[in-house]
Amino acid sequence: MTAKPLNDLLNWRYATKKMDPTKAVPQEKVDAIIEAIRMSPTSRGTQPFEVFVVTNSGIRSKIAEAAGGQTQITDGSHTLVFAAWDNYTAERIDEVVDLNVEAHGDLPMLHAYYDNLKSNYVPRNADVNYAHAARQAYIALGIALVAAAEQEIDSTPMEGFSPDAVDAILGLKERGLRSVVLMPLGYRDEAGDWLAPMDRVRKTRDTIVTEVN
């Protein structure tokens, strides 16, 4: 099967408002999306977030309640919760160093590179570090949205939820994490989704792009 051009996939996808609760996303497609998230670029390669793949219906119902009753969470078959580190610590950065040493050998430049990172990040305010980690999670979210479209799986990025409530539901505080954004996965219910038949509306290129030559 010939792969569809990227822009065709982006035109096909939209923030699905109504999922079909009778259709579940196959595991191999979920795995492909998760692998794309794992391979997403992040600042200094730290990958300062985790992804929770929630299929338990009871937990998804609780998350939906924390998200104002948005039904995509319960009608879709999976909900991804992107949770960022609550802070950068020497221990967390050292884990990144260990991964690099395992892959590339114990190179002095690796230690120098990450020692510099620790000297800059660890002393900073925790809220500053969380905000930076959350931005890395958003990079992964963007990759995940494209990966879902490539798999012809519908998805909806969601910020409209109570992070404190979701943190409590998943026990994130105890793991040094804070929820950032949700991404339900499923299949669109075209008959029940008022947005499905509408053309995508985007600003013109001239409106959002300034050429600096």
C-alpha cells in the first residue's frame, strides 16, 4: 500500500469530538504511536516525561470527570496521559548519562556535557524546570498526533482538565510527575460528530509565515 503524503494525513485528521465506543484501536497501532513518542526529540535528549496508556474503563471515567465530561476519553479505547517531570534533579540527569554511556561508551565529553546541564538546571526553581519539561512533552504530543494520523487513528489533544485531579487518579505526585496534556485515541463517529464533515480551517500561509531573506 502506498503511503499517503504527510499533508494529506494532516488534512484528514482533526480534533475528534465524538468517538465510536464500539471500535477499539488495535494494539499494533497503539504501539506504533508509542514508539513515535519514544523517538521524539527533546532538549538535551533528556526525555523528561512519561506517558500513561490508560485503557481501564473505570479510570478513564474518572479522568473524563476531571476533564468536564469530555466523552472522547470514555468512548475512545485508549487515553494517553503525558506527564512531565516535576523538576530536574541530578539523579534524573545521571540516568540520562548512564543511557548514553551504555550506548556510546564512557566518553569524557558526555560527562562534561551533562555536568554543564546539571549546573544550569538543578539550581533553578522547580516550576521553571517543570515548565521546561512540559514543553518537551508537547513536542512528543505533536509527534503523536502525526503518528496517529499515519495509522489512521483519530485523536484529540486535551488541555481542558484538572491536572491536580488527574495527578491524584494516577498517583503522579508520588512519582515526581505532573500531568500536562491528554490524548484519547479511537475512531470517529461521523454521524454523531458535528465537526467531522467540516473542512479544516487554517490561516493562510501569508498570515502566519514571514520570510526573512
